[in-house]
Amino acid sequence: MVRTTATTRDSTRAGSDKPPARERGLTAVEIIVALAILGILVGVGAARMSPSPARLAANTVQATVQQAKFESIRRNRPLVVILDPSTNEVHVRYSQAAGSIECNEAVTTEVRSTDLSEYRGVRLTANAERFVWLPNGQVRGCAGEWLAAEVVVQLDDGARSSTVVVSTGGEVTVQ
């Protein structure tokens, strides 16, 4: 007669209905620790992936300048864009006289204003304080002259910086 012996697995269950600890799965503590580590990693990753305040401000300045161009075409009037580093604002204004290019704030009406102080620590600097969008989509200086160089608006938050460039051909880009 051949006798068979119980396997190791069967012998461990001989006195108990529970499977051994290694076969039960994860404990609640192990799951909580794993979730805590995962949460920390996601939090750090999300913070690193969010755009800097300078980049967000640059996108806003780009949108304001492009909107001024489109508004000039829509109104069929020149619009002046005023970049004010002292107040950290961008203003868009137009003259009441349809055919004139007016950069004097006293004789113009504000169309739009963008305050960059809502972007934490962002400072605006520019190589030109004013330029004009013509109704044909071209960019000019306040006297109606062609711009000698592109308008460069630098936005810096202390850690990073972004640049909005208005080319002499009228293209507005963020770099």
C-alpha cells in the first residue's frame, strides 16, 4: 500500500481555517502608507508641471495685445497699446477722431485694461511704452512711423521670465 503525505500547504492549514499571513493580501496600514506616498508624489509632480506666474502673465499680455489688434480692425480706428511698468498694467485706448493716431491719454478712451498685479510677483518691463495698431492690422509708433525694432515685453516673477514679442510685421508671440 502506498501512503501519501500531506503537502506543506495542507499541513499549515491543519489547525486553522485561515490561510497563512502571506496569502491574505495587503493590510489596511500598508494600503494607507502606499496612498500617502502616492499622494505626495502626485502633489510634487503637479506643482512642478504648473506654469509659472510669469508665463501666465505673458499669455494674458499676448491676449490683450492681440485683442487690441482685432479691436482696431473691428472699430476701423487706430488703437494705442500702453505698457506701464510703474503700475504693472497694460492699457488699450482709442482716439475719438477716426483718422488720427493719438497716444495722449487725455484725448483717448480706454477700451481695455489688464492689471498684472494679480500674478504673484510678476514685474513688467518693455523696450517701448506705447505702440499703435492700425485698422489694417499693422503696428506703428505713436507718430505713425514704422517701428525700428520689435516691441519686447519682459515678464519676470523672480524665478522665471517670459517674453511677449510684437514683431514689426504685427505678429504677437510668447517666448
